[in-house]
Amino acid sequence: MIHTVSVWLLVAGFFGAGLFNVMGARATRAEYVAWGYPDWWHWVTGGLEILTAALIAKPLLRGAGIVLGTAVILAAVATLLRHRAYRQLPPAVAFLLVIALVALTS
């Protein structure tokens, strides 16, 4: 049961984050630029997050989704740490913990 709930939390979380990034509100785009990414980078991040959600949702592809999701979140954590955006770390760390839970219970 914990595994199933964790999987769907990841799917919903990555899908929601992906939609948020793909929509690319002005503040989101400005934040990416301030972090040194191109203005269009929100599309890349959002696309990878949506792809991660789709992969995790499919049991046969879940391993690939876990790897991709881990890479996306580690890149986010590295960016946040590099720019001392500590207030934004808790959601990323929560994603990492849920990814670890899914990986360990698969």
C-alpha cells in the first residue's frame, strides 16, 4: 500500500511540477534566468518532469522514470544550493525521499 501511494504521489508531483514549468509564468522564467539558464529552459525542465511522471506510472518503465526523476531533482537541488535558495529545498528533498522509498520498495 505504501509503495502504491508513493508511486502515485511521485506521478502527481512530477506531472504537476512539469505543467507548472511548461506553463512558464514570468516569475518562473525569470528565476531560471537568474540561475543562469536560458529563458526557454522551463520547457526542458517541464518536459523532463512530465516524461518522468509518465515513466513512473508504467510499471515496466518505472526504473527509467526513477533514474530520470532522480537526475532532475538532483540537478534542481544542486541549482538551489549553488544559489543559496534554501527555502526552496524542502520540496526537492521531499521528492528525493519519495523517489528513494519507491526505489527501495520496488
